[in-house]
Amino acid sequence: MKKILLIAYRDFIIRIRNKTFLLSTLLLPIGIVLFYGTIFFFTSNDTDTHKIGIVDKNNYLVSKLKNEDNFIFKPISESEFLNSKSLRDSHDITALLIIPESKEAFLNGQIEVFTYTKLGIMTKSKLETIIQKIIETERFAGIHIEQSKIDEIQKNIKMNFKDYSGREENNMRESVAYGLSFLLGIMMYIILTIYGSQVMRGVMEEKTNRIVEIIISSVKPFELLMGKIIGIGLVSFVQLSVWGLFLVIANFGLALFLGVNDMTSASATSSIPMNGMASQIAQNPEMISAIKNIQSFNFIPIILCFLYYFLGGYFLYSAMFAAVGSAVGDDPQDVQSLMMPIMLPIFLSFVFLSKSINNPNGTEAIVSSLVPFTSPVVMMSRVVFG
């Protein structure tokens, strides 16, 4: 046991003092936050304004359009359209809508669009949605159905889901649990791959440098393998602890910054001094509900289960990766062919992860959670849902 601990201590110290370890431990959480924050910012905010010219001789559409969703609609007379050679420069428009003179053609949606610049798919979809709503209203008016009746017909339904005890389910909490379970499953998938590969590279380096020939004269192969797995496992544990501490601090910092615990009513919200961003979030009930639901999770059993399945999955896959490292000869390219049987179960667990998130108690989720090769990833999605 003493020899195992000595080997583990050596591998731990070598990697913990590496600059790469320090940079990845400290900068990776910040990088992840910046990466997903950038994606969220650019996907949720469309800052481009599109000026759309409308040629509508009979005023079927232009009087009903309002400037919305980053669109500015500008009426253009038929004479301007026919006589102007540089319509784009004179009116600074992105596209031109030609509304047919026939009412029947208009109601059938026979509208031509001439684009001066390339419009994205999302922009085209938004423009079609705006015009589609107006044409639908005109179609209902043609058969003498009032707008109030249309709104009543198109009113969204809201189904209240309850369990057998009568407790009402929280849709927002389920959405948060969906995202959290997917995040934990992806983390487990990445961690097992990264640290398993580190064990394999460590074995390959010692074999290439012939250090193993000296070490094996003093220790048994099992002791050498266990020491290396435990040493690299401690490195991963330290890294995960730092990242977990970062998440805890970020959680409390977000709650303190936004004053989520005090946002129980509009009067309480108005009495809290906030900066511009916090004030905007405080006025968004969905955002406040999401933050409160994140804080409502009991993270202690989730963290304990994550550590339990991480240890089990790590010992399993690191031993397999170490076997690959010991089997590789002088040609490092042999690693690619030997790693395939190990990577297939990890890829398969990722497939079962999506199944488990959508149906945590389904047959695929239960069976894959009982198989040692897929259970570390799949079980993390089931733990969050309880």
C-alpha cells in the first residue's frame, strides 16, 4: 500500500505543478462562462435593423404594418418604384415587398420580395410571420369573424400537470432540471475521456522513456497501475473541487447581485437599489423564476452522486485506457485503432443521455443506468429528476 501511495503522490505532484493544470483549472470556468454568455447574447439579441420598402397600391398591407422585431416598414409609391433607378440608395432599404393589386392574390399570399442584401433564415421567418398574421386576420374578416373571436379561438391552452399526491408540477423547474441534467451528463462524458486519456499518456510516456523498466523492478504491476490511477484521480478531484467552488461562489454572487431572495413582490423589487442590468432582470418574471428554481435544488445529493459515479467510471475507464497505453508499441498511431473499443461505450452513453433526459424512467434509461459502461453518464441525468 505504501508503494501505491508513493507512485500516486509522484504522479499527483508532477501534474499539479504543471502550468497547464493551473491555467486549465483557473481559466476553463471563466472561458466556459464567456463562451456560453457570448452564445446567449448573440442568439437572444438581434441588433440589426432591416428597412423594408412596401409597394402597396390598394393599401391592403401597409396601413396594418407596425415597426417591430427590428423591422422598419416604409411605404413606397408606385411612381417611385417605376421611375427611381436607385431605389435602394434613395430610401436606404434592405428589401422591397410588392403587394399584388388583386385582393384574392393578396389573401393567397402571392407577395414578391426583392432583396438588395442577403437576408438570413431567421429574418425571413420573422417577416413571413408578421405578414402571415395580417393575412390571417383579413381572411377571417372576409368571412365576417371579428378579431376578438379570432383571439379567443387562438388562445393558448395551459394544462396543469399533477402527480398522484395532487402536487402541481413546476414547468420552469423541469426546464431547469433538463438543462442541469444535460450539463452534468456532458461534464461526466468529458471528464472520463480527458482523465482516462491522461492515464493512457502517462503509461505511454513511461514506457517510451523506459522509466517503467526501472520502476517495475521495485513494485508489482498492479501497484504501479493503481498508483498511477489514484494519482491522476486526485488531480481530477482537485480540479473538480475548484470548479465546484467556483459554481457555488457564482451562485451566491448572482443571487446577491440580483437580489433574488428579496424579489418576492413588485413593491419589494422597487425598493431594492439595482444597476441597469439587475433592474431589467428583476422585471423579467421568467428570469427570476429560473434563478429561484436553480437555487431550490438540493445540490448536496447531486454532488455526492456525481462524485460516486465519477469514481466508478474513472476507475473503469482509466484501467481500460491504461491497458491501451501498455499495449501500444513503438508506433503511437496504434493508439487510434486500440481506443475505438473504449470510445464506443462512451459515445453510446451520450446517445442514451438524450433518451434519459426526455424520459428518466424509460426502458432505455433504466437499462443503460444498470450497465457499468454507460451508467456514469446516464445516471447523472436521472439523479437531477429524482
